[in-house]
Amino acid sequence: MDTNVIWIIVAVVVALIVVGVLVALARKSRNRRRAAEADRIREEVHHDTKRVERQATLVEETEAKARAAKAEADAKAAEAEAKAAEAARLADTASTSRDALTSSQEHIDARREHADKLDPRRRTADQADPAVQNREDVNTQTGVTTHRDDTTHTVGPDTRTR
């Protein structure tokens, strides 16, 4: 009878070890999938960021053209009405483009945060270093955003607080 109890205990211990190994393998596999998904999202965000930066350049050029047209309209009284209308149109176009740009930037930020939430590597690093909790530093006067990975993006002044 004592040997049967010992064999049952050994079988239970072996079963617990097997279950523990299976749980550890499943967790490792899930973390690998989530890390791959986070990397894929980050790659998409990188491409979207490049596109938004190109849009920002175009917006800045349009804003500069609007300012130049406005200055020219002020300088020439005879052509003032036509130039003012052109300046207003360009300013409206720039404003609409700026709103779309801001929306794109917010979307990219949300996707980046989603990738960070998915990635078990990022979560562990954030928990280990509380100083890393601030994901980016935005200088609202210069419009320079410095991200945790030390990349810097210049997009213009922050206009999201209108």
C-alpha cells in the first residue's frame, strides 16, 4: 500500500511539472507573437511617420505661400483684394491640411502606444525604469518631438490645443 501511494505522488509531481512546462512554453510563444505584432505595427508607424513628415513639409510650404501672398497683398493696394482672397484661400488650405496632419500624428501616436502595450519587452523595460514612463518630450515652441528611441522629428508648433 505504501508503494502505491509513493507512485501516485510521483505521478502527480511529474504531471505538475509537465503542466508547468506546457504553460511556460505557451507563454513564451504568446510573447513571441505579441512582440512580432508590435514590431510590425512599429514598422507601419515608421512608414506613416515618414509620410506625415512629407505632408508637414507641404503644409509649411503652403503656410509660407499664404504669408507671402498676404504680405504682397498688403503692399499692393490695387491688387489687394485679389491677393487677399488668394491668401485667405491658401490659409484655409493650410489650416485644413494642418488639421489633417494633426489627426495623422495623433493616429500614429495611438498606434505607437498600442504597439508598446502589446510588446512584453517594452512593458518589462518600462516597469524596470520609471524614468522611461515619459514616452516623448515635446518642445511646444520649436515643435521638436524627441522620442524615447532618441529620434527627433521637427513638425512645427503644436496646434492640437486650439
